[in-house]
Amino acid sequence: MAKLIDGKAISQAVKEETALQVAALKEKGVQVTLAVIQVGADPASCVYVRNKKKACEAVGIRSLSYELPEETSEDELLALIDELNGREDVHGILVQLPLPKHMNEERVVVHVSPYKDVDCFHPENVGALCIGKPRFVSCTPAGIVELLKRSDIQIDGKECVVVGRSNIVGKPAAQLLLAENGTVTTAHSHTSDLKEVCKRADILVVAVGKEKMITREYVKEGATVIDVGMHRSPSNKLSGDVDFEDVLPVAGAITPVPGGVGPMTIAMLMKNCLHAATLWYERQEGNRL
Ligand code: NDP
């Protein structure tokens, strides 16, 4: 029976550590501040934004909220981002995705200053991550690595398979596992014999967006299974991309949904906000932490 990887407890520990550092920075006169922009009222986005604001409050980060109507033009959104980019008292900017269809997400994402890009979506930050010199680390992939490390699961030298190659999860997760010296395979919708590929994995990260797709036939006995997927049923029950009940007896360790990767994503966002404020503080002449 697999050991449960407790994302709730681990994310709580990360938030508590972050809160201490946020308080220490406050004593130096810096109030860590995150600006959260939401355009429209997509129900899932509303839940995510609410949770992010709650987390900010819990760790002592000030959050500024910009809730713009669905019909906001792209130019108006870019003007707001310009204003926030220029503000000394704002350290992180988060534009909640997806944006309404009339906006070009790529254009919006590159408009956020790379120094305030706490989601790590800006190509400059993605590039820095790829060459092993990260300024920020994408929140969900950073959460995955943190879960593994704090659960004493060795990455170095292990076969890691990431199912999914999105810019937000799959690709940066693969990069981070590689940086930890894993032997990494990225699988996607064109991968032939996905089961065979997944069965090679000592660490299987699933970010495929298909509810309960990964059953025990994809999992090697004793493997660690990290389920990034998030699906909400009409009765508000959450499930993942992994068929948890089916895989539980086969895996060595597994993240549940809810209570696995989800809470880590927000905890790592808090860490990135702290990091953005720390970098800002250090850029001021003569400051070194
Ligand atoms: P995307 O839809 O952007 O990417 C899905 C990836 O899965 C693609 O690369 C796609 O391949 C691949 N894929 C789809 N079908 C198959 C298949 N049958 N076999 C193999 N590969 C397949 O999703 P995201 O990466 O944004 O999200 C993945 C999941 O994680 C979702 O459930 C999402 O809700 C969840 N999520 C959870 C977060 C959290 O904090 N817990 C944060 C972000 C996402 P191809 O590229 O070839 O199309």
C-alpha cells in the first residue's frame, strides 16, 4: 500500500517558513505585495484567486485585487500592468488565466515585468530556468519537487516520466527534475505505448488533464506517483488524472487529490512573492540580505 504524500502538511510548513521571512523583510521596511488581476468571472478562476488571496493573508503578504469586467480591452489590461510594473510598492504581479477570448494571453504574459513575474510565465524567466539559473521557479513544478524532497524521495539518478508537456506544468516539471539529476522522459499525446513508457518510471508525474486516466497498468510496483490533475464534479468533488483507488495498492508513494499538489502550488507562489520582494530589496543600492 502506497505511502500518502501529504501536500497539506508540507504546504503548511512552506507557508510558515515563508511567513517568518516575510515578517523579517517587513522589519527592514519592505511589505511584500502581490497584485492579483482577474478579468471576467470564470468560476474556477474565482476559486483560485480567492485561495491565493487567503494564502497571502495567512503569510502576511499584502494582496491588491484588480477585478476587471469581462469586456475590458487588452489595451486597458496592458495599461494596468504597465502601472503595476512601475510601482515600487508592488513586488509580484499575477494575471489569472485563462483570459477572455478577445485577449492574446502571450502578449499579456510578456508584458509583466520579468522581475515581478511570480508565476514564472515570462519567456525570459522560462529561459533562465532552462539554463539552470532560475530567477523564479514555476509554482506547480516547484511544488512537485518540494513534495518529493520533503518526503525523502530521491530524484538523483531515478527514471522520471512526466506525462504532459504544457508550458505551465509539464515542460518546467521536466526541467526541474532534470536539474535534480533525474533521467527524464516527457510523454504527450503523440507518445506511442504510453503504458510502457510510464511503467519505466520510478517517479511518475501526471499532468494530462484527463480524469482518472492513469490506472495501475501504467505504474511500476513501488513507484512514486505525483498527480497534478484537478477535476471538479458537479457535486464539487475533486479528483485527479490518476485513478487513486486503483493505483494505491501498487505505488510506493502517491499524492492524493485534493491535498497533494494543489496546496503546494499556492505555497510556492507565496515563496515566489517573497523572492520577488527580496530581489527588489537587494537591487536597492547597498542592500544585501
Ligand atoms: P494541458 O491541457 O495544457 O496539457 C495537457 C498535456 O497532456 C498536453 O501536453 C497533452 O499532449 C497531454 N495529453 C493529453 N492527452 C494525452 C494522452 N491521452 N496521452 C498522453 N498525453 C496526453 O494541461 P495542464 O498542463 O495545464 O494541466 C494538466 C492538469 O493539471 C489539468 O487537470 C489541470 O487542471 C491540472 N493543473 C493543476 C494544478 C495544480 O495546482 N494542482 C496547476 C495547473 C494545472 P499534447 O501536448 O500532445 O497535446
